[in-house]
Amino acid sequence: MKKRTITILTVLTMAAASFTGCGKEETKETGADRNDASYTIGISQFAEHGSLDNCREGFLKGLEEEGIVEGKNLKIIYDNAQTDTGTASTIAEGFVSQKVDLVCAIATPCAMSAYNACMETDIPVVYTAVSDPAEAGLADKDGNSVGNITGSSDVLPVKAQLEMIRKILPEAEKIGIIYTTSEANSISTIASYKELAGVYGFEIVDSGITAPSEVEMAAADLVQKVDCITNLTDNTVVDALQTVLAIADEAGIPVFGSEIEQVKAGCVASMGIEYVELGRQTGVMAAKILKGEAKAQETPFISATEAELYVNIAAVDKIGLKLNQDDIKEAAETFTEIITE
């Protein structure tokens, strides 16, 4: 089995300097100023699903590598927005009132909420799993921070995904995508798919939703119009992935994932990134900011730039899809069962 790798590249060189607060004139004492060098981090996660959980796991690993360990010199305050943007804002405001040393925001809605809540404070925000920081207003077009905020992007490898789908489904013409109209990362990714689809002979049929309750209807409609469905890292849709898969399986329509956890859960294949590693790199970044070795406002975001093939044989067999054995051999990892937790 081929070793899994992921390449994380900085958009620009990370600035190293002593940490000083920015924002209001009366700033709070930060962990870096204390003699005991202990820290409190608020972690806001938008939904409960594998890729975001992996980001959180990796984030804590990255902190630990830098000597910041939960239960030793680190207190974690964790909360989950359950795919509700209003809840994400409330969580961020709560972290501000608790005067945490840093906010880790996992996924775009949480990152945007944390940025808004912390804007007039000296609390740095470090995000992860944000597909398009510039589109979300968290960075400028050159990747530079727009405030006391930085993080990591899980921008989807759309070109590689389209190439994979074409290889697996040589006769396919239409690809369906369900997305949440309020998620900036999804809107940006849909645009990328539409821009590149024609190069591979595809037409994109998209269906926008505004709430989790609309996923079932959108999936039922799409399977009548397309040859396959490809999933984004859209948090609302991923949270309802089993609904999409049940409808698509019944119709014999393959669903492609956007990362490894979606493939484990029943998508047939994905050209995806490794989210634990993305989170780890983000944790290292956060640690340097906490220890005063870097400033969030001077640190461009980093991006995952390399994807690998993941295949679920059980999901393939479930819909009677035939895969070339050479394609399977090229996979970084294959799964022989569907794991739903």
C-alpha cells in the first residue's frame, strides 16, 4: 500500500516576532505574559463529522509537539455549533467573554464568527478547514491576513477529482453537487467545478439548500438527472451524508467524496486531503502565536496542496460499479467495509 503523504505549503514565509496584542487599548493578560506559561484555547467546531473531528485531533497534536499539552499547561474549552451559524456566533462571543488566549475555529462559518467576535479584542483566531479564506473575508487575494487571524485552508483539488471521476466513469456526462447557499467555501468550490467541468466533458448540475431538512429532497431530485454525485466539504451536506448515500445507492448512482472520512462512510472514492495532518500544521502555527514566536496578523494562511486517492470497495460493490484493478492499486488507502458511526 502506498504511503499516504500530504504537502502543506505556506503561501508566504511565516513571520517570526514577539507576540503583542492588537485591538482595544486595554488588553488582557495573555498566556505568553504569565509566569506559569499556561494557556486557554476555545475550540469552535461547526459540525460533528469525521474530517472536522480529524482537524481537531491534529490541532491538539500540533500543540503538543510545541510543548503545549492539554491537562498540563493547556485548558481546552470545546463547543460544537451543530451546523447552525447563529450558534457559531454565540460560541465565539462566549469565548471572548471568557477571555481565552486563542480561538481555534474549525470550518468556515465558525472562522467567520470568531473573526467578527474577536475583532475588537487582542484574542488571535486560528482557523482550519476553510476552503477559501479570501472568499470568506479572512484573507486578501494574496493570502495575507486581514486582521488578528490566520489558519489553514482545505481547498479541494477539483481538477484531480474531475480527472478521477472521468477515469472511473468514462461515459458519464452530468455530475450532481448539493451545496449550502450560505457557505462561502461551497459557493467558491461550485464555481471552480463549473469552470473546469467542460475540460473533462462534464456538465455540473447543482442544487442549493438552505437547511439540513432540504438535503433529502435535493438528493432525490439530483439522482434523476445525473450520472453521479460528487460531495464537497460542505458541512451541512456532509452532516447528512448518509441520507445522500441511501438515496443514491437505491438509484445505483455513485457518490464521490471529498476526503477520506467520506469514503470510509460509503462514498465510492475520493481525491482527498488528510485532515489530521492539516490540523497538526495548524496546531503548530497556533503554538508559535501563543508563545510569542509569531503574530497571527503577520502570518499568511497555509494550504493543503496535494491529494491522494481513497477507494471503498464495499461501496463500489454495493452499487455494482466496476473498477479497474490498476486504479485500485494506485490508491493510497482502500476500505473493505462501510463505517457509519
